[in-house]
Amino acid sequence: MLATIDVGEVWGIGRRNKAKLLQAGIKTALQLKQARDGWIKKRFGIFGLRTVLELRGTPCFAMEPVAPPKKMRIVSRSFGHLVTELSDLKEAIAKR
């Protein structure tokens, strides 16, 4: 399956990293998985190496089963009807 996935589709591989990998002849996720650890770490750092290790089945990135609660509040007001005219919107903002 990994042989059919373009290296640019791998999570963590951006445009620049994809270009570097293609230049080195690595075109698929399988080829990335089989790359030498030292070579990957030297060119892509620890995060690149962790991505490769994940492809090999070694968990490196923690998975959060439940997203942490957000610590922000939003107050929103609505018009009660669709506002399509800019003048109506300007008038509503000026009154606040």
C-alpha cells in the first residue's frame, strides 16, 4: 500500500521536504519508510525521523483520545434576519 502513496501525501512532509526527497530519489511512502535513519535525521531533523518511524509502526506522536477543552469564550450576536446590504451592517455597527 505504501508503494502507491506519493511521498508528499505523508503527514509532516511539506512542499520543501517533498522536493528534497524527490531530488534524493524518494518518491513513495514506502521508499521513505526504507530510508536510513541517519540520512533522514541529518536532512529533516528529529521530526522527519519520527515521521519515518511512524511509517515503520513505531508510535512517536502521542494521540489524544479526547480533545482538551477550549479555553476561550465567544459572544456572538445575530440580526434575526439575513443582512444583504452594507448600509444595514454599517448602521447596526454604529449603534453598538
